[in-house]
Amino acid sequence: MSTMFQANPLPAPVIEPGTEPYFDGAREGKLMIKYCKSCSKPHFYPRTLCPFCFGDTEWKQAKGTGTIYSFSFMPKATPNPYCIAYVTLDEGVTMMTQIADCDLATVKIGQKVSVVFKPTTAEGAPVPMFKPI
Amino acid sequence: MTIRDKAYIVGAYEHPTRKAPDKSVAQLHAESAKGALEDAGLKLSDIDGYFCAGDAPGLGMISMADYMGLTNLRHVDSTETGGCSYLIHVSHAAQAIAAGKCDIALITLAGRPRSAGASGLQPRNWGSDIPDVPFEAPFGPVTVNSYAMVAARHMYEYGTTAEQLAWIKVAASHHAQHNPHAMLRDVVTVEDVLNSPYVATPLHRLDCCVVSDGGGALIVARPEIAKQLKRPLVKLRGAGESVKGQLGGNVDLTYSGARKSGADAFAEAKVTHQDIKYASIYDSFTITVLMQLEDLGFCKKGEGGKFVADGNLISGVGKLPFNTDGGGLCNNHPANRGGITKVIEAVRQLRGEAHPAVQVKNCDIALAHGTGGLLGSRHGSATLILERE
């Protein structure tokens, strides 16, 4: 079986109250993350209250580039193999994602990657995956 | 307040089934409870405290208490931390006993994932209102790839090898050959593990635990009651619990909550690692064991690979005999949660009732540790230190 990335049908993300700007941004190709208005730290996944100090938070667009922190490739997954990963964004936060648009058997920790938005089913918002730069 | 010396494990029972298509989950809970009561020499009406977790059908413990006829309860607790819930239950039962809230506590676990076709390859559906779900569920997080990412990072940071991880499975298989109830009784080699197919890199099929039906139960009682019973005395000396997640996006897969739960348990028990003659270490995957051994302090961080290699975990061969029942890797992982079996085998060892081929000589102090949830994202940790009196 080929280890080249092949798209799987992705469940549409559940839009919970407070997460709308993340997925609205995704529809425009923007990766949005949250910063604390009090301590200025970014965090992930996004919250309305900062997980470091409980300050109020605001959305900012991330550059969309980062480094693979860890990954796991499932060669026998169905319908297509996929590679889950943690990517540390250049802004400093680490997010769960998948690696895309490459030979998944060649993925390495420490690889530089950039965001690529992938469509989900039922006209759901696209979700951010990452491809090697 | 300490729970040291305040409570004893007086009953322990592991359901012998590994496949139970003809039994309900509630029935497996009840049969496990009956077995533990018979082991202790107690009766149903003696129970005044009850503990169960998310594997129990119904709302909290209400359905199970009703089903089993627990009508004398004055203390209940359905703390849910996945597979380590039952170790936390032992600690909480001791706290309740010390506070005078109950005298004899029952803890049960049961499930039939094997008959239901549930494994660590499917996404677990804990509800869409969990705050991480919108940001993670689309990417296919399942149990095995979560733990696999921990293994991948450990290999990257510390040079840990697949061969070293395989030794954990090899050790478990050496023990399982003596357990007639174990699902997998064949002794395997490092090569067998490495030659089994990848499920989620870098974990092979034989790096993963079994999927089994089954159950288990424990009875925890106050000292005055324990000393009236006819069973060997197994006392709780120390306990610790913790929860660790993604740290607001500062994800660090190099350590687990065991760092905290273990330190707290050792401090309360006032024992050192050299005092531990036997350890039950949660083994959902080989990497789970390696991480916990490091975080509990049995070796330095990053040196777990060397520590587990060359049979060091095999009873009668290595320095730290572990999971002498065959563990989750070979014996049993009922309800896809192995916590209670970790305590049960520790009790067997302390009583001198483990299989003679794996019984640790002069086993007076043992440790049991559990990890629940997903080591690669968010998990609970619980440590118990037990002593034969």
C-alpha cells in the first residue's frame, strides 16, 4: 500500500460556543490562535479564559508555520493510512493535527512544516493540517 | 491526615473470563464483587461503601448499587480517571474509612470490549461538548496513536529503541506462560515483537495490550475488621494521584503524571525504591510501562530503555519483577481498563499467592501504578504502595 498522503473523509468539526472565529478563520485560510489580554501568552486549544492566569483572551492570526514535535503513522488505517502529529507553531504553542501532502513514511520529528487547510464532510469548516516545507 | 496504616485490602478477585458474549456487564460486576467478598470472608450486607467508574453501566454507581443489592451504603464515589480509577478508589476508600465514613468498601470494574468489538483503534466518543473535541477529533486521535506519539518523542529525545520497548512485552510473556487464564500464554522474543506489524508507528502489534472481557473487584476495610478476617494482611502505606494534560499548549510528552503521584505515594509510605520488591505497572502499551518506571523514579529520565532491557522486569531474573500475571500485555485488560488487575496481582504477591514460578521471595512491599485516559493528550495517574503485615 502506498504511503503517500491520501485524503480521508474528515468529520466536520463540532462548533461549540466561543470557537466560531477559529473555524471562520479556517474558511478564509487563516490559522487563528488565542492570546491572553492579561499575561500576553498564547495557548492552545483556544479558550475564552487563559489557562495560565484566567485572564480574558483574544484571537490573533498565527503565521501558519511550525515544527513537528511528534507523530504516529498508522499504515493500516482505513480507508487510507494517516499520520497524526503534534506541531509546535512558531508562536510557541503545540497543536494536534495531521501531516499531509507528502510521503507519510518519510515524516520526521523536527521537520519544518506549514499549514494546509483540508475540507471536511457535510460542508463543515476546513481543518488545519501541515505539510513539510 | 494520612491514609498510611488506616486501611487494608482484605478481598481481591479477578474474574477468570476473557470472553463473555453471554454475560452482561452488570453481571460481570456482580460476579466480581461476589468473588472478592468470598475471598475476604465477608457478605453482601457488610458493604457500606461502594466505588465504581465509567465502565459501570448507568448513572454513577446508582444502577450498580441497585442491581447488586447494596442497601447498606453510607459512602459512594464514582471518581472517573479511566484505567487508573480503581487505584484512586483504593486511596479514596482509605480516606473515607479514616474519616469514619465507611468500614468496608467495595470497588468493581467489568466490561466486555472483546465481545463488543471495541479496541484502541476506534475513536472514543465521550461527547461533543468536551472542549478539546472540535480541535482534535477531525485528526483521528485514537488510543494507540496517542501513546505512539509519546513513544516517538521518547525515541527522539533519549535514543530509546524498539528493541528496548519490546523487552517489556517479552517480560510480560514470560510471566503469562504460568497463568492459565491469560489470553496470550506463548513466550515471545524481541524479534517476535519487532516482526509484528506496525499498528501506529513506532508501536507494533505486540507493543499493545490485549482486548479482553472480564472484571475484577477489591474490598478495602478498616484495620479492626481486617484483623478479624482469616486472610493475610495487606495494608495501604501510601497513595498519590494526579492529572496531566497538554499544559495550555506547552505539550511535553517526555513525562507523565506518575512523576507527581509516585512522589506523593513514596513520601506518604516512607519507603524508598529499594524497598519495593514487586511492581504492578500499567501496561496498555510497552511505552506506558517505560514512561511510568522513569516517572516513578525507578531509573533516571531517559534511561528507561536500558532499565527494561535484558529481562530486568522478569521475576527471578531481573531487579524489578513486574506484572507477574502477564499484565495487560498478555493476560487481561478488562473494559479496556487495566487498573484493578494491577492491584489484584500486587495483593497476590504480598499474600504469597502468585503462581510459584513468578512469586517474588519475601515480597513485603509492593507498588501498583495506573495510567488512565490518553498518555499523549490528557491522562490520570495513580500510585499505591502496599505492605504485607
